[in-house]
Amino acid sequence: MSITKLISASILLFTSVSFQAQSLINGKVIDKNKVPVVGANVYIKGTIDGASTDSEGVFKFNTETTSKQTLVVSSIGYNTYELNAEVSEMHNLIIVLRDQDLDLDEIVITASTFSIGKSTTLKKMDALDVVLAGGSNGDIFGALQSLPGTQKVGEDGKLYIRGGDGRETQTFIDGMHVLFPYTSTAENIPSRSRFSSFLFKGINFSLGGYDSEYGQALSSVLPMETKDVASTKFGVNLTPVSTGGGGTYSWGRQSLSTNINYTDLSLYNQINPDNYHWEKDYENIAGEIQLKTELGRNSIHKLFVSADKTTFIRTIHDDLNDNPDRNFGLNRNNYYINSTFTTRTRQNFHLFFGSAYSKASNTYDNALYNKDQVNEEEDELHLKFKVEKSLTKYYKVKAGFESYLKNYDRKYFDTTGNKLQDLGMYQNLYSSFIDNQLKLIKNVYTNLSARFEYSELYKEFNISPRFSINYVAKDFQLSGIIGKYYQSQENEQLISSNHFDQPESSIHYILGGSYDLDGTFLKLEAYSKHYKGLGLLDDDVYTSDGFGTSRGIDFYLSGKTFKNKLDYTFSYSYNDSKRLYKDYPIESTPTFATKHNVSLALKYTIPTIRTYFGMAYSYTSGRPYQNPNKSGYINSNAPEYHSLDLNLTYLLSKRVIVYAYATNVLGRTNIYGYNYSEAPGNDGFYANSPIVNPRKRFFFVGIFISLKSESAYDVSSF
């Protein structure tokens, strides 16, 4: 027999034997409601023979195994199914998967929380989605203002949450506090985040009811996680208002990232002038450095340094009171340093060590009068240690210690240069916290935690108990939360009064539920907040006698349609707030709070032309304000707020992004309230002028180019 015939015969014999030895395994996988389970993994244990279920839950595959084998069926959210039987009997199977009873390490509680990025909580988005979201204008805080519970304060730009003012929301990077998260701007110009969204792999936004790890926040916390060791890449960006660039160099298990950006509004103010007169246009230079080091498989150290400098001089006109013009000038230096170390021991203890230092120094020229000056400095050192461990599958504990060491100084020089005021204070706070997560019965989880604080300023201990109970099924969650929170009064109040006998406090009551139906997400929450210890001005002295309430309902809907090309989110919030604080003579709705808030955001993808379109519509009912021409206090409402914002992202090539956005494209004049003259005119009425943004619309076009990467440039290059 020839070699060719021998090979042919051998192949034929092998094929024949293989064919005869193969057995067909098939069936259908459903859940307890007889709904097909799509994408379940079905295989013979110990082999590579298997398949996945199709859209009808059906599977089939061939195997060469014989006799008795174990068939395994697994799918996320279900308990793993195993069938031990003869292969010849594995035909036309009907397999019912049971909902998985999750352990504590697997459970994710979404009560009053939204997430952006690669975090294991509610809303999955990456950093680019922050940029692409209509109305965000590429800003983290702008993107978050499309969520329920937020209130539009258009002349400010900061986060105002569920009837709380802007200072009641605190920002954290890698678990460490950021004292100054916003950019510095002129009056009635919205501020933005100092940090690019591309820094972060996860942004978790809690509207309330957060656990005991976080303190000194009455309304909300915004914890953000930076990316781990990154790959090498470099890029530049160019816009009408700024230019910048940076990159990352990685080696081994380390990476060093740098970024610098220079902003100057002089050219833009010539092209699209606002209603202000600038002696010196807004100018800012900012830089960032981040060093990330992986120390083995279970440890990582991150060092992050950020610095920026802002200057401008703007002419202030006070036609209402016939005061002379003055050139108000700002010179601000802002620094932030963050160092964290995270590790996991062989005994599965998760350890965290962190330190963060924030400092800002401000000089205000012609602050109140021509030729006067205010010098202001504030810094904070935040130190933190925590440990986490799952002791059993039913009990997980987290505990830690931290301190906030704060210093604030203010000096005022009159028009002749004499120092009239030199005030300062220290606020040292020492705290510990413990967080107990328990699995009570199937699908029912609870969290019982407490925070203990000692304040050198008030010379007293405070305890913040917090409790939540949650029912968590595959697609449905129901949660109830109650917790107490503390925060010191404003610096301006503290340095002007020593009559505070307690810090500010709030109690949160939250009841909510969420449902995820094939990618369409629904969320509804009701809340009630009660404030005590608010700073109240009485006979020119601040005391802790202020109080208030804030109640409301938040609704959120998100999903995809048109073959997943259109992403949509819709949110509605109702808020009813009242306070007696600051110089309020009676309990009233604060001027930043609006009863009705609506946001609709759309993002449409056109893959064929590599383009994303974004649109956002925002509506709020009129802001309350005080009209001295009418009786009562905070007795009027401004017109309703409407804004339609658009953006476009075009991938010109693999390495070039063109990004553009326009705010308030319909050109509506949004009024946030009114300023009034200090004294009535001859007719007995107080003259007024509306509080508005200096320009109706803002247009932006930017080009972002990658110099060394296979993908388009990430704006901050981190």
C-alpha cells in the first residue's frame, strides 16, 4: 500500500471512529418563570466541550465523552446547575436555573447612589461618556446635574443636592478629601471641576444615606477612583480658549503621567463678548502629575499632585447704588497632593492608608472698595486608615480612623493699606468609624454603622449612627435608610462668632426602589432631611439656633432604543425646602432651592461616520428671591429656567477627536433672581437688575490629537 493510500485510509478510519464516538447534547435553559436564559454557559465538567444558549435559551453541542459525566450550566445572577448522568441521556433537557442568593462580597446596593465608570454600582459609563453626555460640556459636575436630586443653580455651577447648598456636597479622590474641587470664576459665571473625567475609572455619586466612612457632608458625597497603571501615550489639545498636552510613560509595573493646560479667555471674549468689562481676561494654568506603582499582585501605591493658578480683573459697575466703578481682581493659587496605598494580606484583610493635603491662597484687590484688599488662606491635611474583611459569607466589617486638620486665615487691608482685620482659626477633627454589613436571610441585607467624631473647635464628641435595610433580587431592589450627618459651619460665620455650641447636623430618611428590565432602568426614591445647628444671625452674632427641612421625590429612567444607537436618560425631582438660617427673619425657602427639576439627555451614535450627537434639555421652576417692594420675606419667584444644550463628537481618525458643544442654543435669558438698590428711590420703590449669566450662549470647539497611541487622545492623557 502506498504512503498516500495509507494516510488516506488512516484519516478515513480516524474520522469514522470520531464520528461514531460523538454524542449530541442538547436542551433548553429557563428560569423559574419559564423565561429563556440567554447566554448561559453549558459544558461537560473537565472538558472543553460546550456551548452557550441562544436567544431562545436553546443549546446543543457534540462530545466524544461517554458513560456518566457532569453537565454544568452557569449564568450571572443564577445558582450554578450540575447534572450527573449518562451522556446518552442528555437529550432534549429542560434545565431550570434558580436566582442566585448572593454573598456580601457580590452584592451591590444602589440605594440613593449613581455611578459613572468601571465601578460595581448602578450606572455603567466610562470617562468619555461624561464628555459625550449632552449638557455636561465635558465637566464631571455638569454631567451629574442631569441626575435626579440635583438642582440647577446656573450662576454657580456647583452641586446642590436635595435642598442642600453647594458646600454640603463633598468630593473625595481615592477615598481622600478634596477641599477645593471647583475652578475659581467671576461672579455669575458657573464653575467647573478642577479635574478631568479621564483621570477616573469610577465616579460614585451618593445623593444621601452614605455609609460611615464619609463625614463632614450634610447632603451628599462624590467619591472618585483614579485609574490604575496606564499604558504609554502622549497627546495635545487645542481650543479657542485653551491649549495643553501631556502623556503617560509606563515601565514594568509603574506609570508616570503628566498633564498641563493653559486657558485664556481673551480671544474668545473678542469673538463672543459677554456683558462684563474685563481689565484682564480670565487666565488659568494648571498641571497634574500622577505616579502609580503596582507592588505585587495585591498592592498599589498612587501619588497624585495637582496645582493651578487663576487670575483676572473685572470692572464692577454698581448702577443701582451709584457707587464708583472698581476693578475687582483675583489671584488664586490652588494645590492638592494625594498619596494612597492599598493592599490585601494573605488572610484577605484589605488595608488602606491615605493622606491628602489641600491648600488655596487668594488675593482679592478692590474687594469692597477701590484700593482695599483681602488676603485669604485655607489648608487641610486629611489622614486616613481603614481595614475591611469578610469574616463569613453573612458578615463583612469595615473600620477605620481619620483626622482632618484645617486652618483658615483672613486679613483685610483698608483703602490706605492699614490692616483692619486679622482673623484665623483651627478646626481639628478626629474620628473613627465602623461599618457592619449583614446578610439576614435570602435577598435581605442590612448595614449598621456608626461614626464617632471629636471636634477641638466645639470641644465635644458626636456620634452618627446609620442604618439601612435592603431587599435585593436579580432585577429589583427596595431600600430603606436612616442616618445622621455632621458638618462645621461656614468659615465666614466661624471667624465672626464664638457663640456656636454645636456643628451643623442633618438626619436623612430615604425609601426607594429600582427595577432593571432588559436594560431599561427605573428608579424612584422619597426622602426627608431635617437640619439642626445651622448658623443663624441674631443681633449681629451667629449662633447654632438655625434649623430646616427638605423633602422630596426623585424619579429616574434610562435605557437604549433604535437598535441601541440612542441612549436616553430622563429625571424628575420634586423638592420642598425651608430654612431658618443666616440672616433669615423667618423660616423660608432658600434662594437656591427649586420645587420642580426636569432633565432629558440623549446621545445618538452613527457608527458609519464615527460621530456622536448629544442633546440635553433642562427645566426648573422659578428660583425664590426677596423683593423689598413687596411685603413678606423671600416673597417672589424668578421666571422658569429652560436650556437646550447640544454637543457633537467626531472621530476624524484613530488618533484625532473633534469635539464641539453649545449651551442654551435657543438663546433664552434665564434669570436667577434680582439685585436691589440699598435704598428706595423718590418713588418709594427699590430699583433692581436681574441676576443672569454674562452671555446667553457658550460655544466650544476642540481638537484632541494622540501623538503615540493606537486610539484617540484621552483629553487629560491619564
